[in-house]
Amino acid sequence: MALRPNPVNNKELKEKYMFNYPPDMRGLLEPTGGILLANKCLQAVQSQFKEYGGVLQDNEKVMDIIPGNIVQVKTSKGLYKTRRLILTPGPWANSLLKPLGMNLDLKPVRTTVFYWKVKQSGFAAEDNYPCFADYTSQCLDTFGGLVYGLPCYEYPGMIKFAIHGGPIVDPDARDMADHTDLEKNASEYVSRHIMGVEARPSIVEHCIYSVSPDDNCILDQHPQFHNIVIGVGFSGTGFKISPVIGKILFELAFSLRPSYDMEPFMIARFQNSTAKSSL
């Protein structure tokens, strides 16, 4: 029998999970939630890919894509030719897709995650401390985005906490972005609402992703060159669904009937996004 989310009252939030929220605040616990370690997931996928004959080419910048019945991909190290091409360029999507006539208005965003030392026990994954997210309108208004956190796991004795989103950046100059405001807001939230952790973060890390105009990903064939398939704009939520994304992109690349309703993810939902006829 499938497990259902369980209501959590304010007393449980405070006594069991160390959350200090207003008296009318309630929670919803999803028993099937968990943590994916990105590095181990990536290693597993790459291992499977190579086992089935795939070849990984690292540190090889794409310089140009020449569409046609045979697509040519020029890189910093060579030239590749293929009948079908799947593009998942992440934050570099704009620079790669605009020469192909695509204007998807994607915004490269650098987000910042913080790790906070805990001052008491009970915050570890082994203690069944949950991953959490605050979707309340007050949180969005006060801190500029939903907040989320994970139990102590990646770094012993430290919980992970962040505010979703961040400044728009040049992906090739992402380290120049200032995260002062994000850290200030994160510190304020932790001080207000999470008991038993230090007031300031001990470790700061960054990552980048591309955000679509409606925060939904784009999974579609190029409007003019149907043998080029595009997967972009995951808006910071793509990794956890990457297996099904891979399945969809495969189906699109081989013009198979999609396993899912693709209308919400098609390029055509955006105005002025189609390829230029001059290509």
C-alpha cells in the first residue's frame, strides 16, 4: 500500500524537527522522500553509459553546430557528424541555441547553498531528520524565494540550507557574482526558524542552472531541424528527474510516440521562440 503524506502539527515541528514557526504553522511529511547524492548518481549513469558502448568526451567546448540531414558539431578538439543530436547545454543554452535561430529567453542563474554546523543531535539523516521546504507566501515575500534544506549527510555535523534562485550571471564568469544578500537572507531565516544550529554558515558552495520564462523545462525538437532535440530550462529541478528526461529526449530524437503529454514542455508555448526561416 502506498504511503501518504502525514500532517505535522506545530508542536511536532518544534519538538521533533527543531523548527520554530508561528503557532498556526503546519507541516506535511512525505514518508517516501529522500536524498540523492549527485556525484554517485552521475558516476553510476556514466558507468552504465560506457558499459553500453558510449564514449565520454570531457573538457571539449562546442564551437559550432551545422544543421542538416547529417548534423556537424565542431568542438575545440575536432569535428563530429551524426544523424541525430540531443542538446542539453544547461546555463550555456543561449549562446549555443541562438546561432540555430532559437530565442528561448533562458536566464543563467547562480544559486548558493550553505552548510550550518549543528549544536545538538537529531539533525542527521540517520535520525530521520527530513529534507524540508518552505513554500509559504510569507517566506516568498520575505526571502525572495522558497527555502529548502537537507539533514546532516554530505558534511558530518552540518545541515544544508539554501534559498532557491539567485542572480543572473554570465556562466563563464559565474564566480564574480555577489552572494551577500542571499547569505544575509539565509542567515535571517535560520536564526528565526531553525533551532540548534550556529548563526552563520561554515561552508558556502555555488552552482548554476538555466531558468525558463515559466519555470518549466523545455523538451522538444528544433522547430526547423527535427533531428536536433533540445532539453533546457530545468530551473534548478532537473537532476532528480533526469532518468525520465533521458527517456523523453530519446523518444523525441527517434521520432517515437512520447510516453507522456509533451504539450506543457514544447517550444511553441513561448512567443518569438521559433527558428528563423533564414537558417
